[in-house]
Amino acid sequence: MACNCTKCSKKCSCADTAITNACTYTDCSVGSERCDDIQSAACVSYTGTSFQIGPAATRITITSGERLDSIIQKYAMILSNGLGACTSSDVQHDPYNVYAGVITSSTAVVIWDGIWSSSTGLNIYFDTQVSPTGWTLANSTPIVTTVSNYTITNLIASTAYKVKVVDNNNSASCKPLEILFSTLATA
């Protein structure tokens, strides 16, 4: 891909859908993007040998085939919670690899992975990003661990939301990932 300051559409290899890049992503002037090509972290996987580091209860594991966006979320959790009970691969933790799927003017599909093996269920909370009023529980009962997505309904069109997926057995002191998105305008 040549470096230029135009909007361009290229296919993302993992989703096979067109992505439109903002001008700043392909602007080669001084201080701007230095790459000829931009890859989505959601489209890149670590393919090296699986590895882990740390003793029990502070162990972090990166597996071959794991997506870069999932790895980034693991490290973000470590930066926020520290290495230990809230983040260890071999101890209870909130899910990672959390992202939004299809978003409409009134709904959003939330998807996750990395569920702790002893989890008994998950809860989905949402709030607005601008003038938040407090977290609202989206599900009426904990979501079973065999389910890895949930559709939040009754959202307001053209509104910025934040969502978190919380293991219902996890400590309130553990800070879960929050994903950010906006609902579409009403058609």
C-alpha cells in the first residue's frame, strides 16, 4: 500500500470486510504515520511458541495463535490491577478479549473470551461515557460460562457507551476491562 493522504479501503484479512482509514493513518508528512501499511490488532495473531512466566497465582500465559488484541488487553489488566489475583492465568479473573460485535441504534453485541475455568457465571454492565449515571446490569441472571456473547438491548441511538464483563465470583477490587462504542443514529 503506497503512503498517501487519501481515504482508502483495504480488506482486513481476518474479517474480510473493507476498512476505511482516516487520512492521518496514511499521511507521510513529518510527525505523522511512518508505516506503509496498517494492520488491525484484531487481525494479528502471535504464532510463536506458547510461553508463560511467573509462579502460581501470578502466572501469565500467552498461547500460540492468541490474538494481539487479547494479549494487549491482558497487559492492560496487569497495568491496572497489578500482577496477581485479578490477572493471573491460573487464578480467578475477569474475561479478556472483550469487544463489540454488531452495533445498531438500540442494541450492541458484546463478545468475550478468556473465562476462568472455575467461573460460575458472568455479568454485563453498561453506562454512558458522557455524564455517566452508574453501571446498569444488562442481564437478569448470571450468563453461563459456555456462552461468550450477549446482546444489550434498549440502548439510546447516537450515544457513547462503556461496557464491562465481570466474573460474578471476582473481587470488587479487581478492575475489569471496559470497552467503548457508540450506537448508530436512528435510520
